[in-house]
Amino acid sequence: MEHNHEHTHEYTHSHEHTHEHNHHHEHEACGNDRTKALLAYMIDHNDHHAEELAGLLESVDGAAKKKLTEAIGSFEVANVQLREVLELLEE
């Protein structure tokens, strides 16, 4: 069964810029190439957000700094898992 839909996501960051992402998917036509490209994009995107958050570490202390560090680690853990998915798709 083939169906088409478009996703639009807008992300706003504290440094006052937005990212708008449009993803058009034709599910039957989606192959490993498209999936791998999207995964690679998301890994890069997550790295960018982790870097932005790391830049905030100097501005917080105590429990907030600990939680922010954990959040940054979550991006890193997610990217390890996404890279593993890419490796599996490339086998």
C-alpha cells in the first residue's frame, strides 16, 4: 500500500534561529538510501544540538548543570544507536 505525506517540523533555539524541515515520504518508494540519508542527517543534527547545549554549561550550576550534562549525553547515546542502525543497513 503506497501513501504519501509530508512532515513539517520547526525547531526554535535560544540563540534566536529556527530550523524548518520538510520531509516528503513515499513509503513504498522509501529504500535504504533514503533511510540512510535521513539517519545521517539526524546524527549530524543531533551533534549540532549537543554542541549548542554544551555551550550553555558555563551558564548553569549545580543540579541544572548535572541535568544539562545528562541531556547532552542522551544526544550522544542516541547517535551511537543511530550509527549502529546505519551500520546494519549497510551490511
